[in-house]
Amino acid sequence: MTTLLRDQSPLHQGNIALVGGYTYDDVIEQINRWIFFWPGTAEGPISYGVRHFERYREENPVILRMNIRSLLGSNPEVQPKFCRYNSGSPRCSNGAKSPRGPETFVPAGKFAETPGKVVEVTFEESIVLPADTTIGNHPNGPWRPLLDFELTNSPLSPG
């Protein structure tokens, strides 16, 4: 499988405070290698996910939606990690750079914030999408079962 890095424009090195021995190359490698999901509710993704969608709306993105319990049940050996930042879009806040390092992504037991503070759910390795995964062209749907469609360069089309 080939991975194409097509957009890192929001990743401004000057906005990053490297910690724990991390280098800028480590940050790039981690972002390129890991799998990222925006958390949300039945109504849709958190505001970060909606803004991300809006940034790419003209490219007709395809959105996958799944229940976290189904995702974890389909991947019992894979532990998710949580991040309280949009890791690919660091910003300075009150003059402080956004930290990136070994503690940027942590397992649930080490996440020191409330669940509502999770901005990204990440996986370090490949995962299996659960059978109840749905697909849509907008963060609010409409949603259809993923298995009923094939992905193309255009909006969703019947498979």
C-alpha cells in the first residue's frame, strides 16, 4: 500500500514545542504512520472534525462513521491512544507553543483529562473496521453501510 502525504500545510514547525527527546522528523513520521479519528456523538463529530471537513469540502471527502465500542470490539489486541490536540495543526496559545512528544498520544489509563477533552483517537497500527461502519459525504450524513459502496474519486457511488 502506498501512502501519499498530500497536505501538511497546517503543520507549522514554529508552533511546536518538542518535548521528551522528540524531533520534528519524529512528529512527521508519527502523523504519517498512525490512524486518526475525530471523536463525536450520534449527532456528528466534534468541532475539530467539522472544521477539517469544511477545509476539504470541495474535494468531496468520504467520511467513515463507527461506534467506538464496535471499533474496539473488532480490534481487541489494539489499544487506542488519545490526544487533547489536533496533532497535525499545532497552534500557539497565549504565546505558548503546542507540545509534541512521547506523551502527546496516551492510552486511556494515562489520559489525565475528561473524555470530553479527547480531540483525536489514534491507533499505531492497522485496524479492522467494524461491520457496522457507515459512510457518508457530510459529517451529519446521510449514512449508508460501508459494505454497500465502493470508494471512487467522486462522491459515493453504489458498488
